[in-house]
Amino acid sequence: MNHASVSETNATARLGMWLFLFTEIMMFGGLFLLYASYRVRFPQAFSDSAQQLNIWLGAANALILLTGSFCTTLSVTALRRGSRRLAMILLAITVLMGGLFLFNHYLEWSGQIRAGIYPNSPVLDHMSHGEILFFGLYYVTLGLHGLHVLIGSIILAVMAVFIGRGSLTPEDTIKLENASLFWHLVDIIWIFLFPLYYLMH
């Protein structure tokens, strides 16, 4: 494949990735709008519910995802410079950050579940309508985001394997670039989720 064909293929891959990311933004944007509309209707219930969340775990997860984004960016640069080993190490760190993020989610959700606060639970059914809506959105939105973190971690792990096998080279980094973009999206979404659910009270 000549240089022009490679450039065209990479441009198409980038465009396809940006279109995919746009659909993801639209999906989460719809959830954000739903949250905003209910918050306007039930401000006190949403404020009271937010105080039951662990702000420190939420803040830690923001730092974890930012660290992962930093490492994925550096991994692309490292691969372009021919430092395959460094690129793999940086991706491994990001995957580790993804695992740590999900572990923090497990800690928080297990605490909520032990307290009886989960969809259709007797405890939640006896709360106000606004609190039921808050925790419903909380589990759906953060659960969907957590799934994206898991998918992003798996994709980056696969990229590390590709680099180790020589399938990704300094001249062909588009797959890693697109994987990095997906992780950046996951990070940006959490930057919105964290204040909406943990700080707005």
C-alpha cells in the first residue's frame, strides 16, 4: 500500500472514530438533559441524595481517569518514536487505572446496596419520588459509564498486545490513536458526571 493510500485509510479511520464518539456524546448528552430536567423539578431530593454518595471516591476516580488519559497520550508519542516497550508500559498503567476505577465503583456500589439503596429495593421504594429518580439515573448513567471504562481498558490491553507483536508500528499508529480517543471520551464524561452527582448539593 502506497503512502497516499495509507493516508486516506487513516483519514477515514479518524473520521469514523469521531462519528462514533459523536453518537456516544449524544447518548450521554440525553442522560445529562434528563438529569437536568428532573433536578429542576426535585432540587431538594437530588441535593439530599447526592450527599449520600462518597465524594472522595468520586474525586479519586476523576484523578485515576485523568492519569489514564495522560498515559495513553504518552503511549502514542512513545510508539511514534519507536519506543515500543515504553508504549506498552504506559498502556499497562492505563489499564491498571481502569481496573482501579472499577474497583472504586464496586466499593461505592456495594456500600449503597448494603444500605438497601438500589433499584426496586424496599428502602428506595419508601423514599420520595425525587430520590427514586436520582438513584435510578445514578445507577443507569454511572453503570453505562463504567461499562465504557471496561471496554476502553480491554481495547487498550489489545493495543498493547498488538504493539508487542509488532502489528502496530511507528508508521501506523491510527488504531492506538483511536483507542486513546475513546479513553479521552470516557475521561471527559466523568468530568461531567462527577460534579453532577457528587458536588451539586
